[in-house]
Amino acid sequence: MRRLALVTNMFVRNICSLSKSLFYHYNTMASKTNSIIGEPVPRVTRSAIKRKLSSSVEQSAALSTDNFSKESETLKTPKKISVVKAESKDKPYKKEKPTEEETCDPDSGLANSKSKGRKARSEGSAHKDLKGNGKLSKVIKEKATKSAKTASETSVTKSTVPKPEMVIPEIVIPINKPSIKREDGPSPWNGTIKYDNKIFLGAHISAAGGLENAIKNAMNIGASSFALFVKNQRQWVSKPMEDGTVERFKAACAENNFSPHLILPHGSYLMNCGSNDPTVLAKSRANLLDEVQRCERLGILYYNIHPGSSCGKGSREEAIKSISDSINWVHDQTPGSKVSIVLENMCRQGFTIGGDFSDLAEIIQQVFDHSRIGVCLDTCHALAAGYDLATCQGFDSFLEEFERVIGFRYLVAVHLNDSEGEVGCHRDRHASIGKGKIGIEGFRRIINCPRFRDIPVVLETPFISDDHYKQEILLLKSLAQSGTICA
């Protein structure tokens, strides 16, 4: 019996110990699960805390904690990364298309995140220091004043600057006006010009940065004459010329002894006074007037243009009449002006006017004021039109025809260019001096021709560099014979 009692007591104690152990494990598991068996207890997150918070103080504290954690995450990882996805086991990984920022600078996200973090920390420490020193209110006031000033000032950008608009005046073509004859000499309007019987060599010069820079650039290449654009040649409208620009240009000309008759502005490439399109014709005439007025302000005597083209939509006679009407109208709008409109001979390409000397002669004949009309001979255009300047006989025939059809009293300038194309090719392809079909001997005849003295003789050869223009001028001077003096 005693043994049985001992065994029973041991059994009871084991049962009690087991019960206590089970009870302990039960309480532990209960803390991790819901009262509903099998449903996990939801995690307590910051969003849950925020939903439970009631006071504004607690909400602001939680928000600041949340922002701090987000900033910390930003500092650890870049903002934008390429995500790699696996759609299935059988399909290869596919990289998502990068954003524009990732394509331009893959490290920009990380760098920006780090810089923002450093900036935030530095601003925080600076804010604390200022507050301790009592300067916080002063800094806040200065920042507010600066931001207000910045907001009040209108930033000047391309979009805010008003673009100049083309104003086309009423065009009334004058008719039956008395003719004014042209006297002999390259510059009949200016009695102060001294004719030196020299050849004045130059080139078409860049006026980038200001018209006065053209004089400096001309001096750098050893030029005694030059051509330039008085405004953007590929736009219908340019901003008005400022008085300061005019004064600086005139002062530079006087300082470097460039006479007005040795400067040859070139007209816009957009202009076509031979067009039968009313809009193009009106714009061309308005542009012609504008550039003649610019030359007048600058004290320049000549303004060179390509006569124009019928573009195959009208007859040659109609185009010539339109060109002469345009010149008459501009003359009528600029009474008392000394600026002559200079017609350039062309290469007979397409429907252009001026390839034949007879075209230029007819335009001049229909212009009332012959004292304000002239001609510029382009050597490349002449060869391409069929005048063989490469031979002595062809050059003499060229001079004879010009005198007979037009007259040398109208010759006021020369464009000196070699030609890539053959005689009569009708192609406007300029070449460097001696590198084309006119050749060195052809230019020797041109340089020593007495007809080309006391007028601007300017290069329009392909631009390589200013030094190349300088070398071409030196080459041309080397061709001058004893009776020819180069200025």
C-alpha cells in the first residue's frame, strides 16, 4: 500500500508539473494569436498609430517621425532605379524602360538624394545656431524680402521679348517721272571722294557682334574694301539699328580710312523683287526699303542685290518690270538719299534675271533715277553664264559687250570668285582664286584691267578662315603689273 501511495503521489506531481508547463505555453501562444484560432494578430504600424491619435500635437509629432524615416531611406538608396521583373520561370528577365533622367545621368538620383540630405542637415544645424544667437528673425526677413523682389522682377527670356513684326507700307509705284541721268564716275553723289586710280581689294567680312567689327576684321586680312550684311540675311525682319551702332560704325570707318564708296553691303537672300506672288513681292519691297534706309544711316553709298526670278510663274518681261517698279518705289520713298541700288549679274540658272547683260540694261532703262542705280560684276557668275574669262579673247569680248549693252559708267563693284563649273554651266559654284576654271592667268587679266579701279573688288570665295582670305589678297596683289597699284 505504501508503494502504491508513493507511485500515486509521483504521478500526481508529474501531472501538476505538466499542467503548469502546458499553461505557460498556452499563455505564450495566446499573446501571439487572436482569440479566434488561426487568425494572426495585425501588426501595429505608424499608419495605425496615426489613425488612433487624436490631438494635433501627437499628429504633428508622428508626421515629423514619418518624414525623418523617409528621408533616411532616401539617403540610403537612390530615388529612381531600374526595376527587374520576372514574369514567369520560362520568360527571361525584362528591364523596365529607364526614365529620361536615368538616361541622361544614371547617378543623378543618388547624388541629388545625398546632396538634399546634406543640405537638410546643414540647414537644420544653421537654423539652430541662428536661433541660439538671436539672428533667426533677421534672416527670415531678408529671405522674404529677396523672394518678393525676385517675384516682382520680370525675367527677360526669348519668349517674353516681343519679336519685331514686318510692317509693309502701302506700295504705290510711281509712273511717268522725269529721268535723271547718271554722270561718269563710280560715286557721283559724293564729291569729296578722291579717285586714286588704284585697285581696292577686299572680301565679304563677318559683322558678328556688331557692324563696327567688320572694319576690324577687314583690317586683319589686309583689305582696302569690303562687303557685309547690314542685318540677318536669312530673316525678313530684324530689330531696328541702334544709334550707338551707327556711331561706332562711322567712327571705325573714319579711323581706318574706309571711304563710303568702298563698302558694298549685300542684300537678303530671301528677297525676290521679280516674284509674281503678291505676298513675297510685298515683303521683298519692304525689305529692300528697310536695308536701303540702313545703308543711308550708316553713310554707305551702295546696296547690292540679286535682281530676282520669275520662278517660272511669269514671263521674263513681267519679272523685269516688277524689279524696276520695286527700285522706283524705293527711290520714291527715300528722296535725297545717296544710296544706289546695285544689280548683280547672275549665271542664267533656272528663271533668274540678270544672266544676260540685256536683262540688267532693261531694268536700268525702266528706272527713273539713273544716278541711284549701278551694276556689280561677279566673275564666277559671268563664266557660268557663258563669258569665257579664262582666255584673253573671251575676257575682251566680255568687256566689249558690257560697255555696249550697259556702259561702264554703271559699274560700281566687282565680286572676285573662281568657278567650279565650266564655261556656260549655269551653276553658281564659287571656288578659291586659281582653284577653278578661270585660273591664275584669268585673274591676272582682271587685276590689271583699268576698268576695275577705284571701286570695291571683293572676294566671295568659299570661306576657310580669315588667314585664307589674307593669303588670297596677297596672291592677287602679286599678280599686279607695274602699271597697277593696289591700295
